[in-house]
Amino acid sequence: MTLALEGIRILDLTRVLAGPYATMILADLGAEVIKLEMPGHGDDARAFPPHVAGESAYFMSLNRNKRSMTLNLKQEAGKQLFRDLIKKVDVVVENFRPGTMKRLGLDYDSLKTINPGLIYAAASGFGQTGPYRQRAAYDAIVQAMGGVMSITGPAGGPTTRIGTSMGDITAGMFTAIGILAALRYRDQTGQGQMVDVSMLDSQVAILENAIARYAVTGTIPEPIGNRHPSIVPFESFATADSQIMIAAGNDVLWTKLCEALGIEDLVDNPLYESNELRIDNYVKLRPLLAAPILTKTTKEWQTILDNAGVPNGPINNVAQVMQDPQVQAREMIIPVNHPSAGILNMPGIPIKLSETPGSIRQPAPLLGQHTDEILANIFGYSPEEIGALKANDIF
Amino acid sequence: MTLALEGIRILDLTRVLAGPYATMILADLGAEVIKLEMPGHGDDARAFPPHVAGESAYFMSLNRNKRSMTLNLKQEAGKQLFRDLIKKVDVVVENFRPGTMKRLGLDYDSLKTINPGLIYAAASGFGQTGPYRQRAAYDAIVQAMGGVMSITGPAGGPTTRIGTSMGDITAGMFTAIGILAALRYRDQTGQGQMVDVSMLDSQVAILENAIARYAVTGTIPEPIGNRHPSIVPFESFATADSQIMIAAGNDVLWTKLCEALGIEDLVDNPLYESNELRIDNYVKLRPLLAAPILTKTTKEWQTILDNAGVPNGPINNVAQVMQDPQVQAREMIIPVNHPSAGILNMPGIPIKLSETPGSIRQPAPLLGQHTDEILANIFGYSPEEIGALKANDIF
């Protein structure tokens, strides 16, 4: 074994983002992922712009390390092949609207009779239970309903959507965790189970101290821009050329920051000598910090503050992130060569394992690229048998 | 076994958020988590406001299901007990600045000689390798450096920090995934390993299509408020009393939306008949949608749009989230009774397992609450032996 999840076979019916993100994490760590797609159409994300040589960059960046097999689950012969496949996999993952798999006769209750050790994971907008279970959700809807927008945005300004689809991504991550936990239980007991993750639940789970603060104080948290809710100074400032984020999380760092900014006199000013006082006197304090910071560039301040040991960082755009020396050193931007689209840079693997490092072993598949290979290798069908199956028009 | 991760013992040296979030996820699913804290002081988060009866709400909401043992790792007798404990655990997790455990003589290379099956997980700001590895990071710093702020904010407005600490939380989630993957490998081979997760890497990993878009188009993504980067209409609108998020992700939903808003004439308008055209003519289109939406309340629109099958949702604040019927039905807000602080509402468990549902079995521990219990149960020490150990002043 050279990969942590080697030997785990996942049948992946997911589309777009939440589900594919979950199976990408598992595939990166070594799971064998068979992406099952509708013939002709495939994963909706294959149509998402921008495209390179006909291939969606969005799709390619989420489906590396997966093989694609087409199968029409609306036809009886397709369903039968699906049931046969269920016997040969450890995990099935889907992110349909709840009820879809039941209408196909392929829900967990049906499938577990075929394979009692099966782990069946479903990621959905609102979950398999509860009054909203039948509703469609998109990332923007659950970000809105889940509360994170209500605490994101400029102070006093509009509630703001997170610019990346955290509603999907967090659900994908919790789905991956649920699958791995269920696999551990299956390995111990032989018993499979259903993993039910909802995007809305996932949003609630990431609110963390906003809920605790509200529960105790009764004050509803609001957008506060780039400030920390309970530490000062801990926010972004304009520099001579851009911005810098500064995080002076305790009194020692406060002293170092004042010295670095050349405003040592503030250290002994009784108005600012504790975090509580700095919060209370924030309106007075902020311009005293902002004025000197405005006089040098971000790069100059980075050097000064790094030398002083004060946590700081630039507000990087996506191009700057991709060129950052640490991001590069950690191989967090990886060029992946696709046979038709060429090289595409995509995020690397954030889980670094010393003995079984994850890897990007193959680019995203073309639609149905591995159908024959899977029929031959997993089912052991001969070319003749595959030809006969194809007469059913299910691929 | 009634919990998925029953039988897994984790020695948890983590503080504040990223590490405690990882071990909370694993504890909720059944792992036994021993939180090892410095005598006297403990997890820094114990000091974070607001407090109830002396207990930090922040700390309580992240440390349920864990037991606390104090141990001074700077004393030789403490180190020895730690090494003894390492023989009896499956996983150790820490989120110190890289190098801290090595200075104590307790880094992975030392500990694996004691327990070759040990999984050693480290969550840090920038990772164990690379030019920034020694730097301190806080959530705000990695949100700034990792690019997510550069794509979050009002259109044309300031780059904006996500209001919840996604830098910590995503690192915590990837750490949990890494631990579970390493456990699977350990179960198969007996071999432990190190799991190295960085907050900055985690931010890059969640940028998803922003990187793909930039890699293909060369255009640097910017804040676009609450709009979707490539679908129209898919954003928030002001209503008569607040706001509503509407996501018409395809042409069928576009038609339904126009009908629901009473602007059916737009359906056949050639300016808006495809998503591409709606993007091109956005400036013209937006006010035509905004005007009717402003005439009714959010609740009225929710009913109308739900009936029409158009995905929509209110922008809930934290109080509204906690009262939401779906959030309630999914038990995503759980009251936990703490012996001194009383009942505190906190986020529930977003991973719903059918056979081995996670549970909140005990409130967050007092500092050192379980030291004697752990010395007795795990080490098998008698009260006399515990007394003798205490003479060392290491607890």
C-alpha cells in the first residue's frame, strides 16, 4: 500500500460541487472512485464555463483521480448493472434531491439488502429529513439561510456572500468525514450505514462562536468588516500601496506592534493598556494606528512586522496566492496535464501524510472514458459480453 | 459498538479553534478524547469572553465530549508520563507552532519509536515545511493571504473577511479527514504516520473555481457581492421588509421566476433568453427584477417562490437560524447542560449516521477534571501511586 485509502472502491453518482468535492478528497488519498454519469449529458458541471478545448475548467479541477463510466439508471438493464456494481463497492455517494434514488428503486434501503456492508452517503441541500427536505438548494441559498452571510460584510454594510461556495464545500468535507467514520465502523463490524449530510446543517456547524456569543449575550452578531469580534487591534489597514492584515492577539504583541509602528508612547497610555480597553476605545485608537501604516508599502510593513514578530499578511488576490512561496513550497498549486485541454493549474492536496502522501494520478475523465475498462476489470466481462450489454443502449 | 469511532483514543494537545474543532468532530462520532492541558492555565480559549459562571462559552462549545487532564510537559516527570500515555493512544493531535514539540523532545520522530502505530496530527498556520513554517498565523492572516478575502465583499467594495473563522475551521476539518485516512492505513498495516495540515493550504484548497477561472481566463477574480460569478439571476434582492436570496440556476427556473414575479413578458425577450445573454445584459435586467421584488415582504415571496419551485431563502441572522424549523428538526442546535454554567445552546452534529449516530455525551470539562480518573483507568495507578506522582507537581 502506498496510499492511505487504497482498496476502498467508491461508486460516485455526484454532480457539480458538494459531492464531487467529497469524492475528490477521498480519491486524492487513494480511494478508487468510479464516477457514474448519465449517458450523453454527464455531470452538469461539464457544461460550466470557462472551457478549454471543450473541457470545463470547473469540472476538471474537481474530478481528477476519478474514472468515468456512463450508465442510464432509468432503464431496467441499467438498474440491474448498477445493482451488480453495488456488490463490488464499499461506498456509494450521491447528491441528488432526497427522493430521487427512491423513485429509481435504488435508495439505501433497497441497496443494503444487496450489500449489507455498503456505506451510502447522501449530500443534499437540507438533508433527508425535516420540513425542507424536498427543496432544492444552491450554495447561495444555504449561505443566506445558514447565518454566515449575516456576520460577513463591511461594518454597517450589506450582508455578504462568501466568494467561494462554502455551502457546498463544507458539506463535501463533512461527507468525506462521515464516509471515513462509517468505514471504520464497517471494518470493525461488517455493518454498513447511511451518511446523511446537509448543506444547511454544515453552515450551522461552522458558525462556531457566533452561536455561543449570541446564546450568552443575547446580542445578534452583525457584519463587522475585517475586525475580530473580540480582539483589538486585529484587522486590515490601508498601506501606501494596498492593504495589510495585522493580528496583535495579546498584550505582548500590542507592545511589539506599537514599537514597530513608531508609536511607542501608546504602550503606556492607560486608554489602551488592555484588550478590553482597546475595544472600548477603538474609535479613538484606530486612526492612531492607521496613520503611520499609511506611510509605507505593504511589503515594507511585512518586513518590519515579521522582524518584530507581529503576525501580519498581505491580502492576496488569486494570482498572488498562486505565486506565493509558501503555497508553492507546499505544492498547493499543481499543474495537471489533461490529454485534450493541456495543463491546468488547480489546488493541491491540503492533507499531507508522511507515509502515504496523496497524489494526483490522473486528470479528470472524459464522459464515459472508462466504461469498457470498468466492465472488463471489475465485472470481468469479455468484449463480446460488453458488446451485448451495449445493445441495451444503457451506456 | 454504538458509535462509529468507539475504541479510538486521542491524546489532544490542541488549543483555541483549529485543533479543538478537529477533535470535537471525532469525539462527537465516538472517539475517546483526552484533552491534555497545561496546569493552571489550560487551553487559551478558557479565557475567551463571554463567560457564564466563569466558564467561556467559546471554550464550552468546542470541547464537549472531551475529558481534561493537566500535565506539565516542561518537567521531566511530565514528559515521562506523556511518553507512557503515547503507548496507550491511537492518535495525538497538536496545533502548536512547528518546532514546539521538538524543543520538548516530544515530536513525531521521538514518539514513533515508542509507538510505531501512532498517528501524529499537527495543524498549524503555515505547515511543518516551507519558508513561512515558523510564523504565527491567526485566522484573519490566512484568510487574507489565502485569497478568499480577495473574492469576498460588495462589488467594487472592500475585500472582506468571512465572519466565521474559516481559516481555522477548514484546517480542523482537513485534520479530521487526515486522521481518519491515516487510521484506515494503520488498521490495514499497523503503521502510523504524521498528518500535517496548514491553515494557509486549507484556504487554497477551498478557492475551487476561482483558481480554475483565473488559470483559464487570466482575469483575476474580484469581490462581486452576492452575485454568482457565472449565473444570472442568482443573487440577493431587497424586499418590502428585508432581503431574499434567489437562485434561478437554469432556463426553466428563469421562466418560473418571471412568472412568479409577474413579469412573464421577459421570458420571450431575446435580450434575456439564455444565461449568457442574461449575464451580458445584467445591468439592464437587474432593475426589472428588483422593482417587483421590492413590493412584497420576504415571507410573501418565500411562499410564492416555493410554490413556483424557484430556489430561494431569507438571509437569516443567528437568532433566526437557531429558530429555523429545518435547523430544529435536524437537531442542529443542541442545548448542553454544564454543571456550573447551566444550559448552553451550541451547534449540533452535521454528520448524520443511521446506525451509529453521533452524540453529545458530556459537557466541556473543567481544567484537569479527569486527571485522577485517567491516571486510574488508563494507567491503572492506585490512589497511592497517584498521590506519589502528584508530589512531582506535574499536574
